[in-house]
Amino acid sequence: MGINKYEEIAQAAIKLFERKGYHATSVQDIADEVGLQKGSLYHYISSKEELLMKITQQSINGFNRRMEKIIESQVSSKDKLILAIQHHVTYVARNMEMTTVLLREAFSLEPDHHKVIKEETDRYLKLWTTIIDEGVQADEFKPGDSRLIALAILGSANWLHRWYQEGGKMTPEEIGNYFAQIFLEGIKK
Amino acid sequence: MGINKYEEIAQAAIKLFERKGYHATSVQDIADEVGLQKGSLYHYISSKEELLMKITQQSINGFNRRMEKIIESQVSSKDKLILAIQHHVTYVARNMEMTTVLLREAFSLEPDHHKVIKEETDRYLKLWTTIIDEGVQADEFKPGDSRLIALAILGSANWLHRWYQEGGKMTPEEIGNYFAQIFLEGIKK
């Protein structure tokens, strides 16, 4: 029950932070959303900052966890990159509000917390450059700047949180496949 | 003098909105930054919202203006796309704080203002899909979903505002060229 209530509070916070922004959301707003007195809410959380930290951490951990499995899988670098792009695109599309909070609001975290999130996002970027570097070594990809390539792909995939709409003509999986095709083959005839 | 002071206020607002966020920045903060009393600041601006609107409008107008010139230029679609990517990347890199305010804070605008910015960003996206559609018709690009391709490119180029650092090993022009190459040729060998 305690855990469910906490999860309910976190979900309410994600929704409010996404819609109104972190700074414009008060602890009172969150209490109202879950039907608690502000005093009772503090039995579950110590601060709004703590909630933002938990949400951003959960979000970046979700990105990292699956990516680590992809890195370890026994497939070609090309297939790893396709899986990675599919993963990132579908994770954004299925967690739109949480991704928006991570990408737009993490800068509001206190320096110590922000540092933790920064380290996790750096680790995520490193997993991407590893796949690309391995692909170059395996002669599957052209020699290039793996960090810039990873940042180009991540930018495209992150941007989804600004335009993706459920029920559109393409599923997240189809968008992921299409993005993978663009980055692998290019658009020039 | 009035215009210069207004410009100084706008610059201070861009800096503060970028660093602290729009909601966390008070009119008092802006007044302090330019060395005015809060009451005097209101001789120049009517509200914080007005400042955010002017800043986001200036930003999206900058993106649109050059893009319209590129569309009209007498070069191949491939060269237009290269110019467009170079333009977007360099504009982000040279206006990092203003781009961050546009991309991260525009959602805080009042609905009427937000609608204007949304229309201008839609117009910008349309300029991109036009180049891509023309390139497909001219047999320069593979047939494809021009909106998705444009969103992929814009995502990559926008993301620069999160990682670009002046004085890095590549100039904005070089990054733009590299991104253009990735999107045109792909990374697969």
C-alpha cells in the first residue's frame, strides 16, 4: 500500500511536471492530484526535488538497462544499432511524459543530483559509441566520429518526445526501423 | 537608447531563462541583472511573458528567414539540404542560450502566444519537407516519408544545444557538414 501510494505520487508528479513544468508545480498541486493533505504527502516524500530525482533516475535507468542487454547480444554491429534505435524510439514513445521530464527538467536538479544523472547519461552515450566503434572495427560502418554519430542519432530519437502522437500512421517500432534505415543507408539515391 | 536598453533587458532575460528556467526567474532577477529598479523595468516591458514571447519569436524567425533564402537558391536539392543542415547547426551553435529558451521554455507561453510560435515552427518544418520532396521528385533522394526525415534531421540539429561547446575540436560548420554527410550517405559501409 505504501509503495503503491508512492508510485501514485510519482505518476502524479510526472504528469504535472510535464504539463506545467517542474518549477511551476507546487507540492500542494501534487497533494491535490493524489487527494492527500500536503502534510500527509510528506510521509511519502521529503521534497519535490526528491521526486524529480527519482523520476529522472528511473527514466535514464530504463534507457541504460535495455541498452546493456543489446550491447551483449550476439548479433552484428549493424543489428545492434537497429535494436538500439528501436529501443530508444519505443522507450520515448511509450514514456512520453517521463522522457519530457528527464530531457526538459533535469537541469533544475541540485548540483549533486544533477551530477548523478549526468554520469548516467554519459554512460548511455558511451554504450552507443561502443556499438559504432565496434561496427567500424568489424568493417560494417564507415570510419567516422562515433561520438558525433551517436549524438546525431540520440538527437533524432529524443526529439520524438516533441512530436510523437499515439495512434499516428506509424507505430513506434516502424518509426524506429525507419530512423535506423536513414542512419544506415542515408537518403541520397 | 531606449532600444538598446530593451535589447539589454532581452539579453539578460535570455541568460536567466536559460540558466534558471523561465518560471524560476523573477522580474526582480531581470531588473537586478540590468541594474534597474523593478518599477523602471516596467517602462520597457509589460511582463515576463512578453519577454519570453519576443525571445522565442526572434529565435524561430531567425531559423525561418535563412531557410527561405535556401529554398529559393538555384542549386540541387542535395545542396539545399546541406545548406539547410549547416544553417540550423550553426544557428544553434551561435545562439545556444536563445535556442535553449525556445526549445525548453516555449511550452510555458500563454495559449495565444504559444499558437503563434507553433505556427512558425510548423512553417519551418514545411520548408524542410519541401526540400526533401523536391529532391525525391528530382530523383536525388530515395522515395520516403519527408516529414519523418525532416524530424530526424531537426532532432539531431536541435540536440546540439545540449552538448555543443565552443572551442571544441570541430567548428559548427564542420559539424553541419558531417551531419549532412550522415543523413545523405548513411554510416553503413
